[in-house]
Amino acid sequence: MSRVRFATARALFEAFPKSLTIAAPPTDEPPLVFLKKLSSDQRFEDAVTFCAYLLPRREATWWACGCVRSLLCDIDRAKAACLIAAEAWVHEPDDEHRRAALKAGSDAHSNDPMTWLALAAGWSGGLLLAHPEHPVAVPPYMTARAARIAILLGAHFANRDNRPALLQACIAEGVKLAETGL
């Protein structure tokens, strides 16, 4: 079953007017056509960004986890706490797992792509600020932003000579996930 939430690429841009920033202008094409065109035009960073916003939060987090695993190859289990927390939330998307992922991501180093995986899961709902008088819900773009950062940061640490092919493979997985779901 398709997980595409928008009828056109323009509708996605309109849903996230300040946070979805890519060089390509919005069109009235179906989102997957637009995404595939970005990839075929070798606008890989734009395609990763668009895909992160296109997918629902759970799928975007799952997609980013798979991409980071592929990009970083052998991940030392001792350093994988954020990845494990994000995947646990995907498998069981309840508030307990979301909070555990948020804690893992908040306690980790911001230069690690796995940190951003945990934040993608942690920012999937709940409160960003739990002040009793002025609670602030997590904005809807936060998971997409964290998933995007995780993938692009993972690609930065991957083989630079092969970076375009690696990102293209990630985008292809995102398209497949958008078409079929988890």
C-alpha cells in the first residue's frame, strides 16, 4: 500500500513551507515522479530532503535507519545505541520507545548520523517543551529534518568517491518504501 500522503509535489512544499528547502521549484507532478526526477537529474541532496518530508514519520525514520546502516557498513554495537533506540521505536511506536530514543539522541554527539536517527524517532510526537504553563508540541517537520541530516551525514562519512551512487541507492529505497510501506 502506498504511503504517499500528498497528491502533488507542490502540496508537499505547501505543507512544509519553511522547512522543505530545495533548489528545485515545486510542480504539480505526483510526488514520486518529482522525486525520481530529482534523482535522475543527480540532485541527490534535494531528493533525500524531499523523500524525508514525503514519507510519514515512522517510515522516514525506518528509511533513514536503513540508509545509515548501508552507508556506514560495519557499525560497532557499542556505538549503536541511538540506532537501536530508533529501530525499537519503529518496531513499537509507543511513547515509551519514543522517549527512550529522544533521550539517547539528546545525550549523543550531534556529529554522529546515528544521533539523528534517534532524534527522528524522538521527535515523532509528544512535546518539544514540557513547561507546565506553555507546553510546545513537536513541530511536524522535525522527524523529516532529523532523518535527512542522518542520511546526509552518513553519506559524508561514507566513501566520498562513491557518494552519488550511495545516495542514489538510498533514494531508491525511499521510493520503494513510499510505494509499498513498511
